[in-house]
Amino acid sequence: MAFYLSSSTLIMYLCKSPNSKICKFYLSILKNIKFSLVLVVSFFWLSCAAKTNYRKVADTTVKSLDTAKYDSLVRKLANGDKTGKWPVKKAPKPLPGAILPFYRVVAYYGNMYSKNMGILGEFPPKIMLEKLKAQVKIWEKADPATPVKPALHYVCVTAQAYAGKNGLHNLRMPFKQIDSVLHMARSVNGLLFLDLQVGFSTVQTEVPLLEKYLKMPDVNLGIDPEFSMKEGSIPGKRIGTYDADDVNYATKYLADLVKKYKLPPKIFVLHRFTQRMVTNYQNIKLHPEVQFVMDMDGQGDPNLKKDSYRYFVAREPVQFTGIKLFYKVDLQKAPHRLLTLKEVMDLKPKPIYIQYQ
């Protein structure tokens, strides 16, 4: 600006008349020079700003998968299994950015409206998150070779004894509550799992309603056959069921989102503690875009839980495994204790997803 003022003053001084054609000609040239300089300076500033923002938000995309390490870790999870079922044969390699088996996921389960559904809603968020971080440290100490990823496993559709306004015996949580739990998960650099208890509804109806969240890179999905009441029983009166077709719908939906939005692989959790909860497991289809966890979420004493894991998870392999530990219910029968971390680590195959309720 100083250059323009001093130069224009000089030109007007040298001209015989400020209004002469020659004087106006030189002034117009000077204005064009000034405009060009402004453009150059603005472009340089914007370029620097863009570079600064890029540095602030680092590119965390994993460009390639370490297949050798992946295969080694998968074999390690088999934990000396002698049945020949583990590791799972012909399971596809995941896309780059996969969490499993490079990390163990340790999740807190529950719903914000219920103190009885799990630890996620039992305590105020700050206290709950401190407990989760402490539990993560315990697992890191127990298995230093496997980093731990914290997670919140939030039941965003809960089964209900009453039919409700929609007649589906379920209650969909408001998005503002999902937003609050997502914020909590991100505050500890964790993952969010949205879990469905569909009641009289279906995964085909409920999953698409969550697409705005499932297309986020840190949001994953769980479905619970216990509360899929295909035969018309009231939730809680009888254990429900999913068929492989239901499971395949959900995993394909996730796979399509990953491809559409160029996301890292999703983790999909299917709960199970009886034979009938998952039918035709051999027809379940795996995708490079989705990492499948069969989660043994039955209650009971340590021996019962180990037996349930062996019968309903280990004997019918899909891909990865998980187990749920109940802080209160698992203590009700002798010997009145949870499975120890060593007992969990000794399971064949070794669970890579640990859920606490």
C-alpha cells in the first residue's frame, strides 16, 4: 500500500495535469500492478495456512497392511489350538487400517438410561471413563505385546417388554445421546460400538437408521440375537435368534459403507451364548472391509463361561473372538469371582475383544 501511494504521488507530480490522459494511463497500470501483488500475497498466505492445517490434522491413513505381522498375530491368537479350526482358514486379509489383531479392544457396555444394563450407564461419565482407562492399563500389563484400544459399547436400540408406539418392542435412543457417548469415546481416543436389540424389528430396518454414525471411521456395530424375537415372544421371556442371512445383511451394509466412504475396516460384534442364537454359522460371509468378532456374552461362574466359550464360539469359528465379563452377575455363584486375565488369555483361541458389563 505504501508503494502504491508514493508511486501514484510521484506520477501525478510528474504529469502536467492529474487529469491528463498520460497521467490516467500510468495510474491505471499502477492499480493493476497493485491488484496483482495482492493476489500473489493472498495466494501465498492461503497456501501457508493450508499447509499449517494439514500439519495440525496429520494423515493417519495406513497405506498398506503388514501381512506378515498380521498372519503372525492371527496364528498367535490360535493359542496352540489342536482342533485345526484356528486360525480360520480362507479368512480374507483386512484392508489397511485394521484394528484387529494389532490391538486388543477393551470395551465398557451399557446404556445411559439404565444403571443396571452395564457399567457404561452405572457411573457418571468422568468416573466411568477413569475406570475404563484403569482397566485398559491392567490389560496392557497382562499382555504387553498387544496394545489396547479402549471402547464404549453402547446399546442404542434396547428391547422392551412393552410394544411401545412403534409396536416393535424396542426403544431407539435419541441421536443427541449417541452424540454424547461418541464424545466420551473420542475423549479417551477410543472406539464406539452401536449395539442393537431389535425386539420385533429387524437388522434390515434398524441398521440403515444409523448410517450417519456408521460412516464415521471410529464407529462400529454390534447386534444381539438374544433380543431378536422372530417367533413373537416378548423380549426377556425367551432367547431370540439370528440366521446367517441377517448377519450377512449387516456385514455387507458395513462393507459397502467402507468402500463408499473410503474408511478403515469396521469391527462387527455378534453376541452369542447358546447354539440357537446363531443359525447356519457356516454360511456367514467375511469381507476385507469388516472384521468379525463372535462374542461369548453368557453369564456365570468361571467354569460355565469357559464351557460356553468352547461350545458356542471356539467350535464354530468365523474370524475373531471376544468374551464378556460381568462385574456383578458373574460373582453371584461360587467361587464368586470373575475369570482372571490369565484364564481369559489361556482360552483357545485367545479373545481379542473384551467386554465388561
